[in-house]
Amino acid sequence: MVSYGPRQRVHVPALRADWLTQTFVHWACPPARVQPLLPRGLAVDTYDGSAWVSLTPFLMSGVRPPGSPVALPPFAETNLRTYVRGPGGREGLWFLSIEVACPVMLAARAVGVPYHVGRLELARRADAVHYAGARRGGGPGYRMAVRPGEPIRPSRLDVWLTSRWRAFTGRCGALWETPVEHAPWPLREARLLALEETCTRVVGLPPPVTEPIVHFSDGVRNVRLGVSRPVGRGGRIRDRAGEV
């Protein structure tokens, strides 16, 4: 079972950051539609027989190397991710695409993190949070509005969908693993007011047809991202918009 808190300590982080104003929109999906999008070495993880895909816009703040007093200015990021099992059955995330407003983050493509630079917006208006993004040069985009509600006590499924402590990436035939450590997500209920997105279609998934599960979090601070390390052969994959 996925743990609500981090399964490992990241004693020597490669990067520190705060992940703030985050919304999670999760859709159930047939595992057979997700598995072909994964590289060799990863298996789709399921909950009660379903795979899940999540769109997660948020604000990256305080991004800095360890020991550095200088951080990048805050910027928006949006992940499209799914849930996987890696070597040894270790649970984690696989990013289908990542939209980001900060070109500096493209350096992480060295280990296969699928960053794409675009224009992203995040704003609070009245009692709602609005997100929007469009990839530079064309490609996927999204618009979303949510109304955060009261704090919740996470169910088993809530924990399964939000509490993942490693990410897998693939580059040049190798599978890489990056550990992460942060406090448990303080989750709130959320009402989805509006959503238009083409992110799922571009990576090769059908448009979502099930009612999503939606969470909101004010965020977690002092996120510690560990050093990425190769853990096996991962093959080479492409999404419909180009190389991941």
C-alpha cells in the first residue's frame, strides 16, 4: 500500500522547492490504454482494477540547489501523470508530459523529464483558483477553474492518488528513478467549475469520459528532490507531440 508519508529520506537533495496552490484532477482509465505509453521496465499501477491519469497544475516556488540562498522566481507548472510500478515493484509516477513556464527546468530533460515550455497562468479570483496553459509553438493546452472546500481526512484512494515518493523517467534506453521527500499533502475537497484540455489526447489517451476525482492543496514546502539514478533499461518512447 502506498504510504501517506515519504518512504525514504532524501539526505542530499539535488533540488529544493515549494509546491503550492495545487489542484489534482484524476480520471480512471483502462490499464490497456496506459500500458503502451510506458517504457520497458514499468508496469501500470491500478486501484480496484483501474489505471489513473492525473492533471495537476500548481505553483513552483523557492526552487534552488541545496545550500543556495538564491531561488528562481515563482513559476507555474502542470503535470500530466500516471501511476506505475518499477523495478522491484516500487510504486511511483510516470510523467506523460509536463508544461512549465520556466525554461531553466528544461535541464531536467537530461534524465528524460518531459518538460515543455509554454505560457502558463495561475490566479485566484474571488473564491476560485484559475489555471491556464498553452505549449510554445502549438500543442496541448488547458483551462481549469476550481473552488477549494474544506479540509478532508484522506481515504485510501486519496492517499494512493496523491502520495507518491519517486518518479521514473526514461532517456537513451535507460530508466531513471528520482526520490522525493516532503510533508504529507494537506488535502481539501474541491469543486471543478470548468475544464477544457487537450493534454490527454496529445499523449495518445482517449478524452476522459469518467467523472473525475478532484483534490486541492494549499501546498507543501521544503520539498527535497534527490539525485536521479539509473535503475534499468527503459526503452525509448515518443508521444504524439514529439519525444518524451
